[in-house]
Amino acid sequence: MRGPLLFSDIDTPGLASIETYRKGGGYEAASAMVGVKPPGECIDVVKASGLRGRGGAGFPTGLKWGFVPKDSPKPRYLVCNADESEPGTFKDRELMEKNPHLLLEGMILAAWAIQAHVGYIYLRGEFEYIQQILDRAIAEARAAGFLGPAVAGRGFALEIHTHLGAGAYICGEETALLSSLEGYRGQPRLKPPFPAVEGLYACPTVVNNVETLMNVPPILKNGAPWFRQWGTEKSPGTKILSVSGPVRKPGNYEVPMGLPLSTLIEEHCGGLLGGMAIKAVIPGGSSVPLLPASKLSTGLDFESMVAAGTLLGSGGVIVIDDQTCIVDALWNITRFYEHESCGKCTPCREGTYWMSEVFERLERGEGRESDIDLLSDVSDNILGKSFCALGDAAAMPVLGAIQHFRDEFEFHVRERRCLVNRRAPGLTERQAEAVPA
Amino acid sequence: MSADTVAIGSEGPALEWPEARRAELDQALARYPNRRSAVLPVLWIAQREWGWIPPAAMQLVARTVELPEPEVFGIATFYTMFNLRPVGRHHLQVCRTLSCSLMGADRLFRHLERKLGIGHGETTPDGRFTLRRVECLAACGGAPCMQVGFDYHENLDEAKVDALLEKLP
Amino acid sequence: MSGSVRVTINGRTLAVPAGTLVTDAARMAEVHVPIFCSHQKLPPLGACRICVVEIGMPKRDREGKPVLGADGAPEIAWMPKPQTGCTTTVAEGMVVATESPGAVKARKGVMEFLLVNHPLDCPVCDEGGECQLQDLAFAFGADFSRMDEAKRTFVSEDLGPVVKKEANRCIVCMRCVRYCDEIMGDDALTAHQRGVRTEISSFDRRPLDCEQCGNCIEVCPVGALTALPYRFQARPWDLRQHVTICPWCSNGCSVRLGVRGAEILRARGTEYRGVNQEYLCVRGRFGYEFVNREERLSRPLLRAGGAHTPASFDEAVAFAAARLESIAATHGPEAVAFLGGEKLYLEEQYLFQKLARGVIGTNHVDARTRFVSPVPGAALLEATGGGRPALSFSDLERAEEVLVLLEDLQGEAPLAQAALIRGQHQLGVHLTVAHARRVKLARPKFRGEWLGVKPGGELALLHGLTRAALDAGDPPDLPREIAAGLPGLKGALAAWTVERAAEESGVPAEALRAAATRLRAAGRKAVLFGRGVAEHPKAVALLLAIGNLGWVSGALRSDGSRVMYLGPHHNSQGALDMGLVPDRLPGYVPVADPDARRPFEQQWGKSLNRVAGMTAPEILAAAAEGRVRALWIAGDHWLRSAPDRALAERALERAELVIVNDLFLTDTARHAHVVFAAAAFAEKEGTTVNCERRIQRAARALAPRRGARSDAEIFTAVARALGASWSHRGPEDVYREIARLAPGFAGTSWATLLPLGPQWSREAPVGGALAPAEDLRPAAGPADGLWLLSGGTLFLQGSLSHRTELLPRLAKPGRAFLNPGEARRLGVGEGEALELAGPTGALELPASIDDAVPPGSVFVPYAFPGVELNRLGSPAGAGLRVRARKAAEAERVER
Ligand SMILES: Cc1cc2nc3c(=O)[nH]c(=O)nc-3n(C[C@H](O)[C@H](O)[C@H](O)COP(=O)(O)O)c2cc1C
Ligand code: SF4
Ligand code: FES
């Protein structure tokens, strides 16, 4: 058993097929709820469970569902965010690849709760093979009567469609996702109005992450108290953490919220590869500030991470060893945001470019004393000024790195080289190719 | 041409959908309440059909989903996975983002550059390989990784890549 | 949104309308908040972030009462992040800070970001001097940007003949793309790629497939998009700027002319003034060029026998006066006729007819030289409600239902089209377009209905609409005098079942019923028509029918008119208002009404001819037969505008005296005995009346071409030479006289006429009583021929368009547009020569395939240089049919 909840049976052979899934009790929650329990009740249970979004923002899921206007004459939509593009994160991929029906059941329950008759699964373009797995699962579920005109034989109609993106990190941001799904360039939209009120096709829409939705069936099946046996008061349940970097056993781990970061790395992942020590850990995907080795005892839950000056984010744990140069690492990350900025707003579009230029200067060994403050000031000018949170995501890590590892930046300026250099992360050239003239 | 606008020099013959694609197209269009929403699926179909998306294909897509041609051009170029130039039979997409680079993506990519004699975005003269650096593929646990077409290959090193390229037709 | 809310901006509290955006509220408080991406005609975007401000709301306790601080002032809960003012609407009690440390740092930060990739090429940038980015950077002090690394670069490109793109300067505000889409309805621009590589361009970098209006250039806050025709011509600071009224159509846009020396170098919109604000169409923006033309007439010409010889102004005046006097003396004043004048200013139009009536004594006065049938002078006014308060462009944008009758607004009224497209896009206007061709506004993308009326079925269409509206029950609250005609109308329409109308108009009965129902049901509605009706051989009947539809559908109401007439020229409405018609004095005073006439007789010191004169088409015939011996044609290329060129040529050859005022030596002027070199619109001050019946004053932007005189001076000099005691000193005096005499103009004053002057209307509307309108005369020409469709197009309008370099280049050489099927039938392909033969002549033109043209017809825009459409013969009855065949087999016809 790799984990207490979502991972309890994840490696069961053939789990992706509906038979195997149902042997393990699959679709029981759906049959028990849809058309039986009033939607409001489902929402209340999820509220009581304290489930928080696993996509990054950690917004309480039941609360979000509750925002959907009950009286609106417009159709409602459910959208599953399967864009999984946050660097360091690869949990949704394994979950969907191995247990697609759990996602479908979660969506069926969520759709019932908000009374949506159409659901879309927005997959990042690279997940084409997962689209095939899901399409197969959808066909099975339809054949078995869990999707279609009468879900579980009751008078509730639901269709679920997969939608393949085409290479854009920003399409993970919920409003950009909706623009993309509607056939526009994948750029974020003004909030308010929030999707729950005016989302897809200007209709009430709930956008939830894959892992979030997969938590719904067990919660509705076993109840809120059962779910709360794991995790903390403010972050109940488990979290799947994707661990990458030079650890012995990288991969996805489902652990109770609140587990100390060090336990995850040392015990679950078997520590670092030979002869290396931890310099820093990015706990929640590349968008969050890193934690220096000194703070590894921090608990893996939303509130403890905030207290430690970072975020749990998407649970992408990137381990940085003592022989990696922080400046290199941050340059690599900054290039990512420069490449993924949608270009809509000025601070992110221009700021990410400028920051990578400054990093490049530091790497060329032409850094100046002023560059370190320049980097933090540029980040600060993006932070909270950009249109969407991608700008913040580009700024926060840089601010964090300078706060904790200023000495490495200063060394770059002074000595015109890295403080340590086993292996420069590299591959930092720009990738943009011009549109053919 | 109409009496009141300046006609654009439409280059190359207009493309049509091969009959074999009809079913796919109808399926894609049937999934959404309006045609616009089908623009990504339909662009994907075009790329499957022609390997890349020439302007004539964008015009065809525009007609199919009833959008202005310039807008389709803007959409197709916003996303990175639509090929605006022809690509080789095998599209090698090496992840460059942090987790992979920590695990040696740099070495891997340089190796491929040397081995194939091409750089980022280039195609081997025999049209067999196109090489690209791409951003995080959500396979960080199997770093360094690359996608060949849509197939994932993880925990790579020089030897594994060489073996892989041998196997590819 | 109603009511107002109180906001405090930088300590100053003011009340603003609820729903106001913070950026606009700031402008009201005279606090400058910079903007780039936001634009008054586009919905908020919030992308550029330059308008960041700090915003707070008063803290409230449980009961919702404001929490007071120690100092007794309400405590403010400030939002954690700065907010974009262009996307935030004000709320009661809101506090806004634009100069707080937080706001300033945020704004400075954004500004610095905007310069990260912006080149420092201001010295060679056409925007230099009026660049909003430059101004702002300057405000922060030069070299404040800390970015000194390599900038991302793009190659510059020409997007067609008008737009030059310098992508490196672009700040991705998306104004151009959104304007092109939401206001022009062209979607020609798009953003390529993303992030810092975002580049505005066209489909595949090809020339823009659009109206070439250049509004993308106008709204670009930097120098990323500039005008190729204006490239490197001048720097803004050495241009004198004058706001005048565009001469190219009846919409009356305000144009900011940039003048250096005796040359106009560019035309721009006015940003916040006029009916158009920033908007201009391609003609308004690039059509000024004719004023600069070398071949302008620079002195009067006299023709003794054969050739013209230059003469001084005084000689020309003396000659003209002497000849007029003797002809009037020997053959009576009725032997003299006055034609044209739609392009003149109001004051000049007034003087033109005052000269005819008050000095010579003839009522043969008509500006409507294009008209085919004798239309009463007040018919157009009656069809639009007889002078009841008129429709405005902003009403148009806010209408629920708009019916466009038989007009292609793209060519005839570009601003009206833009207003409707924006209205459709942003405010949900529903469009119904009745036109033989599927014109732009009838395209599916605008989600309206297209009533594809078949040529000749126009009147049937109106009968059908009116009948369908009547079938829904008697219209409520008709004014008594109107209601009087209801039985008569019902009687006349008894035979016109909607089915019969459908049959004869080619528009399905359901479509007619639906359109009539929409129009009747709509609260805010409008009906638009123009030359397609006025210059139709059935104009008289059509105008009555439009009046009927207006009343029956509720578009006309006793308290106002929602029916708009779009004339061919910028002052066509003025010409009607000023009595350039044979039966009405200025203000539509009937010449036959002794009491109404009296004030004019007193003012002019002459008893006036009480018999209505001849209309333009009648004058044409009379002159050709020698019954009219002297013609004065003012600012009108009669040989082009007259419905029958052969007849007009005969008339000019036969006349004993032809006087022509013009800018150029046109073919018409070549026939003249006296040619007066006239000043162009920009060279004189005066007033115009646009299609909203809005009276607008145009400023004089530059001195007249040497040797040219304003038409007012010409008329005045001749009148004085004929012994008239005209005492006015300039247009202002003349306008005062107009305001005194012309009902509807009373109370208006010269001082208040600057752009966006008042819309005139009158207490006592002209006309009344619904009137039956039956007219079923057959068309002229062979019954089996193709219908000849004509009309203005965007690039070609009137005879001046080919006096510019750009417009004909955009329009390309004259062509005849055919439906693909028709072309196949005739065996002509794109570009192949087609021969068109009418009753009086033939033409040869390259064919062009256009599926917007209906089968059984051929569309030839008028005003193609060298294409003399009126050679084919005059339309009559239902219209004109012509024989068409592939020219290869036809023996060549010489033009
Ligand atoms: C730049 C950016 C990228 C994001 N990428 C993802 C993503 O790949 N997957 C995801 O589930 N949420 C992503 N999010 C979060 C979504 O905007 C949204 O909060 C989430 O899908 C809500 O689902 P949840 O409440 O179940 O977490 C992203 C947010 C931002 C600002
Ligand atoms: S922060 Fe601005 S540029 Fe960046 S992704 Fe969001 S909207 Fe686009
Ligand atoms: S003007 Fe407000 S964000 Fe651009």
C-alpha cells in the first residue's frame, strides 16, 4: 500500500478498467448519492471534510461549490484542471494514468453537487496518451450507465469530454484555462466575476484539480470525520507529493498532511544520492519560495508552509543538493516563467525577460553589486502588480532565494563564478522561435 | 474578392479535409456548444494530417470553426506544440526545466546535439529527427526525460538515448 | 446605471455617476491617471497595468456603520495590492490614492517595465512628440530605466499600403486588435506568439484584408503602428492643427488637419471631440490629398469661342454678371437655372439660392443633381419625421433594432456602420439589412438578418414591411394629422398581402413579418436609408412608403424621429435645409406660401417668384431642349452626377451660358463659359449639417490656393455686380441671417456650432397624413438584361476620390462585379473584359467575381475613374437593365 487513501490501491493491475475499479467499490459513492442525496447535502459533507484544493491555491472545495448560484437560469459547467504544468509536479499524471475512473466518479459527484450536466477535462497537450486512457474510461462508464442521459439509472444527465491543450503553462490558471477551452488565446480573464458565477461560456463553472476531485468519492462514501483522521485541523486529509531532484527514490508519495518535509525526504525517498547533502527544497512546485536546509522540519500542510515563508502549492517537492548553484537554479526557473508568460500584462511579460537578462549577466561573470538589489526590486515590482498569479509565481522564488542565499549571489558578483559547481543546471538559452516570415 | 476590401495575396492552393478525417472532425465539433471551442482539437487534427500547420491549413481550420483567419493564426502561434514548420519523423523534445536539469538534462541535450549535428528547433537533413528543448513535461520523478512525439522516455542517460535512437525507424 | 456615488481621490471628494471607472472618475477630479490599454470605446482589459492606484473602503462595524478613527475620520481598509483603475468601478465612500508611495512605486515599476524592450528611437519615430509613453517617461525623468541589457527585437513590416509596423515599439496594449475587431468588424489584426515574443501582425504577415481605415494607427499609444502615407513627412510640433469637418460623407466627422505652409500633411481624429472622437474612415484619414493637388485651378477661366483663357477674378465676375443679366432680360429669369451645391457650406448654399431667387428671380434651383425623378423639396424631411427631434449616433449605438434600407453603409456612411458594429458587439443592437447585395453589415458575423431584396422589388419590400406591421394592429398614439391618413393607407395596401410583397421583393414572407415585428416591438429602434432610395427612379413613392413604415412601426413618433437620411455629401442635408430645391425656401418654407415667404421678401428687398421651379432632372431635360439657356453649376461634376450623361452633354453644348465653380478643370468645367477657381473645404470657414441634422462649424485650416476664392465670395461678387446690396462681411453674418429666417435654425448661434453643435428640429413639423404609395412602372432597358446595381464604395465616393493618390490605388481600376453563376453563364472570368450596353450607350469593364452580388444583376460602383456609368442611360421606373456580354466578341466601344 503506497498510501492511505488515493494510493491505497493505485498499483492494482488493471485498475484503469471499470471492472477492476468496481471490484474495489468503485462507483458506489456515485450510485449512493446521485439522484438520491440532495446536492446541498453533498456540498455540506465536502465542506465539513475541510477538503482544500490540490491545484495550488488550497481554496476550500466545498465553499467553492457553494458559490455556484442556485437560481441561475444558465447551464452550469464542471471543469477538471488536468493541465499539470507546475514544474516539479507529476501526481495528476500518475493518478489519471492508473485510476481514471476515480476521477470520473469524482466528477460525477461534483457535477451532481453543483447540478452540472457537462464536464470537461482540460489536459495539457503532452498528455495525449492520457486522453486516450480517459476517453476509454469515459466510454466504459457510459456503457455502464454512470455517464449519459441517466447517471446510475436516475434522471440526472451528465456528459464528460476530454480537451487537449497544446503547450502553455498559463492554461493551468483557471481563467486562462477557460479562455483556452472556449477557443481563445489562453490568456487569463478579469476576476471578478469568478468562474463560479461567470466561467465557461459566461455560465457558472467550478474548476477543480484532478487530485481534489479524486478525494471526493472516498469523502462522500466514508464521511467527513473519516477523512479528517488524516492531516491537520486546517489541512485535513492526505496530499500527494511529487518528489524530484537527486534523491534515492524520487516519485509520488501520498502522506498525511502535516508530515515533516525531512521525514518525506529522508524516510520515504531514502535521502539523497551518494555523498550529497540538501542545500534547499522547493516544497510546492517552482512557483513557491524555497526552504533552506535549516527549515526541513516544517510540516507539509498549507498553514505550516505559510508560517515558514513559503507555500504547499501543488506539492511538487524539488530537492536541491549542496553542490548546485542557487543562482543557476533560479536562472533556470526564471527562464521557464519568461517562456510561459502569456504576454498579456506588462510586469510579467517584461519583468521575466529582464530578470533572465540580469541572471545571464551574473552567469557571464559580469554581474554588478547593484544587480542583487535590482533582481529583488524587479521581482517586487512584479509581485502583486501582474494581472494573474503567474507573475507572482515568477517573483516569489527569486525573492526567497535572495533572502536565504544572498551570499551565493554576492559570490557570483565578486568572484565572477559559482560558489559551488558540480553541475550547472544549464539549458538556459532562450527557446523562442520566430513565426516564419 | 469583394468590392470593398483589399484582397490578400492568398498563397498556395486551398486545402481540403481528406474524407478520412470527417468522422474525427464531427466528433471534435460535437463536444462543444459552439464551433470556436473546437479550434484546438481541429488544429490537432490538421497537425496529425499534415505533420505541421501550414498557413493554408490554418485557413482551412478557420473555415471549419468559423473564426477569422488572423485569429486562428494568433491561436496556433500562442501554443508551443503546433509546428509552424515541417518537423522530422521523430520529434525529440528534451525537458530543460529545473528537476531535469538538476539530473543532467544539459549533458543529455548536448549529447543529442553532437550526435545528430543539429541544434534546438532544427531537423536532420535526412528528415529523421527534429530536436527541441521543452519545458517541464510532468515527469520530473523520471528526470532527465524527453518526449518523442507523444511517447515519454524517462531516467535517461547518453547510453539509453543512443539505444533508443537505434530502435527508431 | 442610475444615481451617483461619492468618491475621494487624493483627498478631493466628488460625486460621480454610479458605474464610473476609477480612471474616469480621476479625470473628473482633474487627477491624471495614465492609461494605455484602456480606451473609451472598448470594454476594460486591465492588461498594461499603468493605471495602478491604491484603493480603500471605509471600515464598517457589525451594523454596517463606518468605524471612526481617533481623529473622528472614518478608518479606511486599504486593499492589500494596488488595483487597476481602468477595471474598477467606483463605490460609495471609495477612497483612491494615486500619489501614495505604494501607488507611485507601482506605477513607476510598470513604466520601467514598458521601457525594457522599447527602443530609444524617439528621434526617428513618427509618434515622437505625441507619444503617450514618451510623455510619461519624460515625467519620470529621462534615463530612469535601469534596463541596459540587449532588447528583444522584431523586424519591421508594412501591413499593406497604409499601416507601417515597428513591433519593437509595441507595448501590447491590444487596442489596435480590439478596435479592428469590435468597432471596425474586420478582425484583420491579431497577436502572434506570446510573452515577450508577442507581436501584433496579420494573418501570416500578409497585407491587412480590411477597410484600411488606419484607426489602429490612431489608437496606438506609441509609434508601433504609423501611417505609411504620412511616414517621415513632418514632426508634429511643426504642424498647425485645425479641426474641420470631413468632406467625404454625411456623417460629419471632426477631422484634425495637420498643416505645414500651404500643404495638408495629415488628418487625424480628435480623440474626445466630434461625433467620431478618434474614429476616421480611410477617406477621412487619407482623402485630404486632393486639396494639395498641383492641377487645382489657380485662376478663373473664360471661354470666348473655343479655348479657355485665364482671366482675373473681376473680369470673370463682370462677364458672368453681364451674361446672366442679358439672358434674364431677354428670355426671362426662368431661362436661368442653378445646380449643385451639396459640397458647399451652409452659408454658401444660402447665398447660392438667394442669388437665384433674390437677385435673378428664378426658382430653378436644385442641388440634387443625381436624382432621377422629380422629388419634392420636403419629401426627404417628411420621410424622416418632418423635422421632429432627430436620431443621433449615440442613439444608434444604443438601439435594440436597426433597419438599414437599401444602403451599403460601408461606402456611404462609414461612421454609422462603425457605430452599429460597436452597438452590435457591445450593446446588443440587432441589425436588419435590406439590400440586393450581401453588404458587410449583412454578413453572418454581425448576427443580424439580411433581406436580399431583388432589384426592382424595393417598393414591394416596403409595402410588405408596412403591411406586416399594420396586420399586427393599428399603431398606438399616432398624431391626429397622421392618423387621418390611416384608412387611405390601409386601402392602398389592401392589395398588398405580405405574400404578394414577398413574391415581388424576393424576400420570404416570414422574413418580412419577422422584420416588421422586431421593428414594431423594439423600444429603441432606428431606420436608416440614403442614396439607394433618394436616387431611385421610384424615390417619390419609396419616400412616402418609408414615412408610412416609420409611423406604423413607431420609428416616427410625435416626440421624435428615429429615421435617418444619409445624403451623398457632407452637406447634402444643409442643401435641403437651405432651399437648394425648386419649391422651398430655406427652412422648407414653400415658395408658394405668401405669408411664409414674406420675411424673406423683406430681408431680401424683393418680391419673390411664387411658382415652384424645376427639379434637377427636369432642368436637365429643359436645358437639353434649349428651354433653359443659362446654367450655374456649383461644386458639382454634373457630367458624372447627372443620371444621363448624353443628355447632360447636349445640355452643356446647347446652353448659351455655363458657369462652373470647381477646384479642378473637370469635363463639366471644360464646357463652361466661365470657370471660377473655388477654394476647398479646408480653405474656408463654414457650417455643415450632418445626417443627425447636427449643425457643425468647420474651421479654416489654411489659406485658399492662390487665385481661388470661396464660393461665398464668388456668389457675393456676382450678386453685387448685378446690383444686389449684400452687406454681410463673412459667414458669421450670413449665418445670423439664416438663423433669423429659417425655421428650425432660429435660436442657434454661430458661437455654439463648433464640433458637436446642436441638432436642429422644429415645433411645427413639415408634412403629415400617411399617404398611399403605389408605383409599378417597369424598368428601363431590355427586360431580359441584367439589373444594373450601383452605389458608393469605401474607396470611391464622388468625383474627388480619384484626385487622390491612395484611394484609387486601394480601389483598383474600374470593374463590374458579377455573381459567380452569372459570370459562368456569360463565360467571363476574373479580370476579363465585359461589355455593358444600355439604352443610350455602352461601357467596357473588366469583370470581377463577387458572391455578394445577386444573380441576374451586375454591380458597378460609381466614381471609378474613367467609368462613366451614366453613359448607359438613365434608370427609370423600377431601375435600369443592361445587356452584358463578354467583350471579346463585342466590337470595341470608344469612351
Ligand atoms: C500560473 C498558474 C498555473 C496553474 N497551474 C495549475 C495546474 O497545472 N493544475 C491545477 O490543477 N491548477 C493550477 N493552477 C491553479 C488553478 O488556477 C486553480 O486554482 C485550480 O485549478 C483550482 O482547483 P482546486 O481548487 O481543486 O485546486 C495554476 C494557477 C496559476 C496561477
Ligand atoms: S501575469 Fe500577466 S503576462 Fe503573466 S501570465 Fe498572467 S496575465 Fe499573462
Ligand atoms: S490602462 Fe488600466 S491596465 Fe491598461
